[in-house]
Amino acid sequence: MSNDISSDQIEIILEFVQESRDMIDQLEPIIIELGQSCQKGDCWDILGCQNADCHRQGHSLSLPCWLDTGYIGNGKQTCPHGSSEQDCKKCAIFQKTNGNIETINAIFRLFHSMKGSAGFLDLVHLAAVAHAAESLLDLVRSGKIQMDASHVDLLCQSCDFAKEALELVESEYNDQATAAIAMDVTARLKRAAEEALERVNQVEPVTAATVTESEPETYSPPRQEPEPEDAGAPKDAAMQCFELEITPEMVERFTQEADELLQSAEQGLLQWTEAKPGPDVIASLFRNIHSFKGNCGFFGYSDLERLSHQMESVLDLVKSGKELANPNPADTLLICLDVLRVAVADVSDGGNGKIATLTTYQQQLDALMGVQAKAGAVMPRAAVPPAPVAPPIVPSQPKPAAKDQPAPEPVKTQPPAAPTKPAAPKPASVAPLAPPAAAGSAKAATKRQDLRVDLDKLDQLINLIGEMVIAENMLIHNPDIVGLELENFHKAGQQMSKLVRELQEIAMTIRMIPVSGLFRRMIRLVHDLSLKAGKKVELVLSGEDTEVDKTVIETITDPLVHLIRNSLDHGLEPPAERLQAGKPEKGVVRLSARHEEGQVWIAIEDDGRGLNRDKILAKAISRGMIEGDGSDLSDKAIYSLIFQAGFSTADTITDVSGRGVGMDVVKQNIEKIKGKIEVTSKPGKGTRMILRIPLTLGIIDGMMVRVGDTKCIVPTLTIREAFRPVDEAITITPDGQELARVRENFYPVIRLHEVLAKEPQSHELSEGILILLDYQDKGICLFVDEILGQQQTVIKGLSDYIGNVRWVSGCTILGDGEVCLILDVGHLVEMFDMKEALGA
Amino acid sequence: MAENKILNDLNTSLAGENEDTQKGKFLTFHLAKEDYGIEIRYVTEIIGIQKITEVPDMPAFVKGVINLRGKVVPVMDVRTRFGMPTRDYDDRTCIIVVDVDDKSVGLVVDKVNEVADIPDHQIEPPPRTNRESTRYIQGLGKIGNEVKILLNVQRLLFSDELTMPGEM
């Protein structure tokens, strides 16, 4: 299909995809903002209208005032607060109940330009959806209908559709495959508009909920999943919202990923059938099943979810070292795994992933955990037919009508088939809700001009500038001109040096991008989660302009998703409980970023119930993670326990969180970029997590020191002070360890020349310099010959070939072109501690 | 200066090679008393010796790292790798930068000679000895009366005779 497209066209299309992605990224938060700006309200109440003649006075009518007594449409034009259609649109009531006109206009414009470009590129389906969304917005904008929550949802779904379609466009250069879904979304948008119009005309109070619920039968893509057990209206509404997002494309990705997960789980289990594997294998098994469960939950395959949930529970028991009814559950788990696999295959063929014999397997697993009567546990295997025969899936319902239409999707063949798209599957551990970190999608909060540049090119540029600094040095200090009287040359040279410095400074900041793009993605996450959890949540963002290195942004995306999810799931209480505790019904989650102490601090605060110290402590003691009763531990130490793998105090494990996997991910990712997490919490008041992250991975402030003729960089952040010791300040312990006294404290002395195996200028401490280094509240004194000066250093990794080197965290290139090593202070301190421990 | 010219010429001829013309071509260099060769497809460039920053905790043959136009490249002394006696670097000492599996490594050799064509039929299999360094030999190439010891770059770099720290 794509053969007849020229490379020019491809370029245009790809550009369009990029642009549209940015647009959608912008769009989503605005839509949600719009939804929030729409509130119920009565005109007489808001305006304090005393007009007793008005029939609206004192009543809550579903027909908006501007269509009733106002000047829009068939309004009776009796309202005393305005005199024209314009007045009505500017009126506070219109703005309040029908969304801010500015916001609507912004959304309208974005959809409009998407429609235009898509039409131009013959992406008819994308254009159709954008057009329908635009029409709906136009009705709202002109006041012909009243905005409600279902419209906001629909618009969000249109965005989701557009995202999916764009992905397809990126690989196929057309959007043919999205025809079915596009028609569906378009139809829904149209119907929503019609219904809203009808509602206005009939003046019949119809709630948003009934609107959404009256529709499901009419559309077909792979969602025929009744949710019998997940009762509760908000959840249902949320489920529906999620189901809509599921496109064949996503199902394909789901099955691929599911297959990988199951396969890797199977390997672990097979290993287990022979002998009980180590904890890592179990942990990885657990993670696999956990991710699988998460995906199933997201897609609404409830049977799959339930079964895997139970398997996970079994594994959790094993992980925590509990006894199972059957010492080796691997066989039973394998059988269940096969059931899952068959169900996944069914899903990939367009089925609904139902497991007819679900309860049998559930009982088996329960038996394993000793939940039920021993009967099942005695002969778990005999009770069930062997795996291949086992899973008689509910015959998949006749394929939805949409499937028969032109080309919804080349019907998926086999799940393990190689991915047809270059796009990597979403990382399994990430919550399915997390929008994929679209590359380079960050946009400034305020309008500014951005240019998209290949990161490689940028790095090349930065390298080149570094080279230029060196070349400039070599030129100006060239031995050939030493001693010559060259006044003009020196003037020109100075000018050049200045320019080069400036150039270098700017180059350093190029890699920095504002966190706003990342933060804005969280708006959608909070929106979806709050619906799903049935909680009212307001997300407050601040400090979006704060700039950090691009790599940092990529690394903290996952942790942020996990932390916010935790806040919503565990931190914030349900509305009823909040009201009881005397808090406003709506919980607040604050996400902020700021520069502090040469780092970026990203804080996630909620005003929920806070961490429960006693519960964490009790759990930690029961898991044997701490000794004693823990009464001597600080709050800080106890809170940090929540970052341990597998730690969770949740009584019930939901499909969103509660297994204790997420926080482990958070910790690992943050540590990867040398950041720290700080937790503070007040019971009943809320929790605050601060991620303290180095500003950039690329540049540090360093102090250059010299030992003999070797130079090293010590990160300035770790230096507390430097001094030339007097003899009296040095004490030598019987085992030869030198201690330096700094005021009231004694710190061990580490001689850098010993670490590097070099010959120093002098072995006498009093002839060199001691640098007091601080790492996690542990101090050491580093002995060097002299300090050469402070400078900004661009960190470069030592080559992969060399791998990790003890004491060295990287290297940098000095002005004279020489490579200089950067000391890893953390490692030095740890090494010293280990030496201590061994010596003792 | 003459040395520089040789290097420049070699680098120019390296740049002119593409995958098709690289076959059967070897960069030959001198080490102690013998001539050696490595397949030209691995070679990215040849530079004169420059200041090497030592890295602690490395096997002896890893001399340290150099700055190659902003890129940090580790450097291996091939003499030390073969267990030959070391010799002071002079202005003929060269660093051959090779690129294997996207990893750049510099090889310190006594002197670089030329790019030579050695067709397959002129290459004999490696001799059967029990010496340690034989494992790096890919074959013996003949050019007239001369013999070039052809090295297996892959093994030269990654042979785990000494496990690199960090690769464990």
C-alpha cells in the first residue's frame, strides 16, 4: 500500500504525525480543564438575580438559561442580564456551566487544524473524527447544547483514537486500518451531539450517566465484556471509558506482550518443577504475572485478571516464605498458565478472553493457599484435565460486525508473530494507564518556539564545542608565539575566548527541557484514575517551567506515575471518609518542581490519610525486615521501608496497586539517576514525597585536585570543607588509621594517592590538603596534594569496554584535551566502611 | 612530520574504503620484530600517541583512556596484551582506533606500516602451538616472502583470559 508514496510524502506525513502528537499532548489537559470548568449552577443563584417574574427563579432546570430566557437559539429573550447573543456568551453563567469559551475555542482550533492537515494527507478517518469532534464543540461553543461530562469523555476518547491512528500512520502512512473505530468514534460523537440537542429541545432531564449507558450496544470493537462483579456506578462508567479506548491495534499489542510475559513466566515455572528456585526467579515470576494481570485488568478481561490475580497471590505467599498446601505449586501454576495462554490466543482471534472453567482453577489455587477445604489440595492435578484439554473457552461470539467491514485490521494470526510495527511494546511494568512517554513531546507551559532536533546531532554539537574550547586553548597558548609581542593577536584571542565560553554555557543548557510536558501527562492519569477509583481529585501543578535534563525526564516518568497512583489509591480517602474526617470531599494532589540545592526537587503531595507508621512497622517486623520492635527507629527510617521490593501494607490488593512492586520501581529508577527520595507524612493530614534529582546527568560542579601528577575531579556537592591540617589535628589509632579532627568530630583520612596507587608530592598530611567529604551523613577526609580549582565539568562515561570502575563515576575532558577522572565519593565512603568492617 | 604524512595518507585511504573494497585488506603494523595485520573493516582511524589518562583497577594491558575529539576511548597496549616486554613510546608509536560491536578501543602499536591486500588463499590457518598468545591469531598472511600475523580483533579485545572488572 505504501509503495506508491514518495519519500517526500513520507516526510510530510511524519512531520504531521509529530505535530499532531504535540497537539494532542496539548489538547488533553485542556479538555480535562474544560470538563472541570463546567459546573452545575443556577442562573439566579450565581448572579444573585432577584427577578421574581422569571420562571427560573428558585428552580434548578436542566435547560440552560441562555436557551430558555436568554438570547441564544429559541431563547425567550427575557433575561434582564443581557440583551444579545454576545452578552449571553460572555455571561458568567454560560462560562461556568458550559465551559470557558476561551478554552473551548482553543480545543476547537486544535481539532480544526488536525482535521485540515489530516484531510490534506488523505487520512480520511482521522479527519472524520476530528470533524465530528469539531462539530460537537461548535455546538457547545455556540451555546446550542449544554456541555456535560460525557462530552469531555468523548473528546478524550477522540484524542486516544487520534493517538492510535497516528501510530499506525507513522508505520503505514495511511489510516485505513482504523476505519472501523473511526466510524464508531465519529458515530458516538455525532450521537452525543444529537442527543444533547434533543435534550435541549425536549427539556427533559437526562443525566450524563444514562447517555453513556444507552449506547454500548451500538458499537462493536473488541469489548463484549460484561463486568458482573465490578459493581458500583463510577467504576462502571470508568470501565466504559476504558473499553472505548481499546482498538484492535492495542489488543494486538496486548496479546504480544501477554505472550512474552507468559513465556517468561513459564520458563521460571519449568525451572521450579525440578527444584525450588532462588528468590530472584520467584520475584521475576511474580513480576511477570503481576504485569500480565495489570494488562488484563486494563483491557477488562476479567477472567484472565482474576485467575492471574490468584496466581499472583500464590506466588506472593511463596515469596514471603509461607508454606503452601502443596510444597511444589509449579505444576498447578503451569496448568493455570496454559489456561491463560489459550485465553490470550482466543483474545487475539477476536474472542473475549473468557475462561469457562475459571472456578475450577480458582479453587485449585485457593487450595494451594490453604483457603478452602483440603479436598482440592490433596490431588490438585488429578482433579483437572491436563492442560491442553483444559481450557474450553466460551465459544467466541460471532465476530462483531465491524470485523467484516473493509479492513479493520489484518486479523491477527498468531500471538507470537513478530511485531509488524517498529514501535516497541510498552514496558510491562508500567501501568497500562500510563501514556507512553512519547519521545520529545515536551512542550513549554507558555508559548515558545521549539525546534525538533535529533538528539545525536545535539550531542555532536556539544562535543564539538568542547573540542573547540580545547582548540582555542591550544591556539592562544601555542608555543610558537610565546614571547612574541602580539598585542592585536591577544586582543582578538581574548574576544574569541569570551565567545567560546558563552557558546559552551549555552550548549550546556540545550539538553534541558521543562517538566511541563511530563506534568501534563499526569493530568490525564489523575483524571482516569479518579474515575476508576471513584474519588474526587484535583491535581495542582506548579513549577512546570523548571528545566531538567531530557534523560532525567525520561527516567522519572515511571516513578511519577507510580507515586501518583499510590497517592490516589492509598493516600486519598474515598469522598465519604473525607467528609467524615472534616476534609473537603475533593482530595488534592500537588505536583511541583523547583530548583533547590543544585538539584531539582519534584514533590508529590496529597492531603489524604498519610502513612500509617504502626502498620508499616508491624508489617516490616512480621516480614523480618527489621529487628526488635522498631521503637528506636525514626519516622524517616520507617517510611523508607515502603520502597522495599514486595512491601505493601494494603489490606486488599486492587488491580491498580497494592502489591509493593511500584515503589520498588520508583526507587530503582531514581537511584539510576543518582537521585534520592524523601518521604514525610502526617497521619490524617497527608503524605509528601520529594524526589531529589541532580539537575542534569551531564554536568556537575567539580573541584579539581592533584596528587603527584595525576588530576582528579571531586564533585563539589559532596565537599563540605577543605583545610590544611595541623599536626595536632591528626590522631592515629593503634591500627594505623589516621583520624582528622574537625571541631568536635573525628573523621577517617583516606589518602587519594593510595587509592590511585600514585606517588604523591608529599606523604606528610600537613603538607597537603584534607577535603572533608560528606556522603549520606558519613564523613571522610580525602588527602590530596593541592586543590587546583573549581569548574563545571561535562561528565562522560568511561567506555563500555572498561565497564564500571571502582571509585570512578565517570570522566571529563579538560581544557588541554586531557581526560580527567571523576571520583565516586559514595563508593569511596562505602569502600572505607567495608574495609573497616573487614578489619574489625 | 614525515610520520604525520604517513598517518594522513593511511587515514585518507581508510576513509576511501567501503564495505566491498574492504574485503581482503589488512592494516599492517609492527610490534617488536614481527609484522601484524588486522582486518581493515574494524579500523576507524590511526592517531599518533598522546597523553593517556590512567584508570585505576584495570588489567595491565589497559593503559587508560584518551580523548579522541571529545570521545573517551580506552587504550590497550598490544605488547602488554601479548606479554611482551614494554618499551617507551616514541614518535613512531601509534594508536590504531578500532570499532568492534560499537565499542571503540585504541591499540597501541610500535609502528603502523600500510594497508595490504592479502587474498584468502594467501592466508594460512593459525599455527598449532600451546602458547597463550596464539588464541589471538586468525591466520598467517603471506605477501611474497613476508609473513604478517593476522590478528582476530574480536578476541584481542574481548577474550576473557582476564575478565574485565564490571563485566562480571
